[in-house]
Amino acid sequence: MDMMAQPTIASKRSLFQRYDSQVKTNTVVLPGADAGVIRVRGTHRALAVTTDSNGRYLYLDPERGGAMVVAEAARNLVATGAEPLGVTDCLNYGDPTNPEHFYELSASARGIVAATKALNTPVISGNVSLYNETDGAAIYPTPMIGMVGLVTDLDDITPNTFQQPNDRLYLVGQTGADFNGTELQKMVTGGVSGRLFDFDLDAEQHNQQALLNAIRAGLVTAAHDLSIGGFAVGLAEMAFGRGLGASVSYDVPATWLFAETQSRFFGHRRFQPGG
């Protein structure tokens, strides 16, 4: 309950309900899902859009953290049934004349480029905001990644909440003891420290493609990416939409329920007796 109450995890409805999200009535998926989806009128296609950032990861390792932010944005699109296409970014850092802050900018750019190449999502626009400091203390290196993806068939749009009782829930990806820079570490210790955990871009690409293929094959009734807060938070978020819970068996230490290992999804599939 304490984790779900963290500002980075708790519902943002109090903010997004202030804005009109249905201009020209093209919106298919409203705010609150993994990505927003807007139909392309006159076709059976749609565009999915999302934004992501995690300055805590980049504070510990700007290059690896930069790649993780791109991958998280792509996972949001894939979980919605969209193929990631391209990126726009807003790069927010401290004073670049400070060697440490310039290193953060340079290293995170390398990570962002590596991930966009691996996921075939070129950066087609963006801007930079520098000198973000108060009393000589800089913000965390915080690149905001905006990403757009293509839903090739409106029937592929996938919700991020449980749809009906008795369906089967699957975890895509492996979980490890990955806690440095996580929401759990921040909540328990008041800060982030240590070496950022590993990240495998090849595994990321493989898992994204596997889920997208399953969605397009009609095998998935709901999907959700696992990000901040890990398994336990992702499971709770899937239960909010229709008031359906889940009974799970997960043979890991209890703390691992909050690990933020990358490249993971929940996939929800309709139960077929004997199938």
C-alpha cells in the first residue's frame, strides 16, 4: 500500500482529467493506460503514443539508464498492440560546463542512441533543457522520451487490465534481484545508490517482438509492461480496471516482487478448457 501511494506510481487522474483527451473524437484509448491510442480516420489503423523517463536510473548510470528509458517507452506501446516507430525527446540536465554534468549528457545520449538503433525507433525531433539547478545542485539527468507506434489493425488494441474471470496470466521475461535505483530503494532508504542493475537490449527486443506477435495472433486479451514498482505493482494495476483480482504462484523471495528487472510484461490470455 505504501508503494502504491508513491507519487511516481499513484494515479495521475487528478492531472490528466483537467484536459480534453477526445478532441475530434479520434481517441480510442483514453489516458490511464500504458499508451494513448488515436485512430487514423478512413483506415483500420491507429497511432499509439507514450512518454517516459526515469532520472533515478540515469543518476546511477546515465548510459544504461538512457537505454532503459527508451525501452520502457517501447514496452508501453507494444503492450497496447502497437509497433514502435519513432522518438522525440526532451533532454533535461544541469550545467554542461560542469564536467560531471556534461558526462551525464554525453553518456545518456550514447545509451539512447544504442536503444533506438536496437528497437528501430529513430529520433526524429527533440529539444534540450540545460542549466537546471538550484543553489548549485543539479537535477537528476532526465531525458524525456516520447514515442509513437503503429497499430496496424484496430482489433489488435490491447487493454492493460484483466478482462474476464478465469483467464490465464503469464509473465514474459526473467526476474532478478534488481533493486538499485528502484522505487523500493527510494521509499525505504530515502535515496538511490549503488550500481545500476544489468540491462540486455537483445532480450528486450526479443520479448517485445514475442508479445507483439502474440497480440497480432489474437492470443492476448490484456497486456501490461512491468516497470517501476515491479511485479506487485504491475499486478495491482491490472486489477484496477474491472475489479478482478488474480491468484498467482511466483516462486521468488518476497522482496523480488518489487524488483525492477527490465524487459518484462504481463500477458493475459483467455482460458480454453483442454487447450
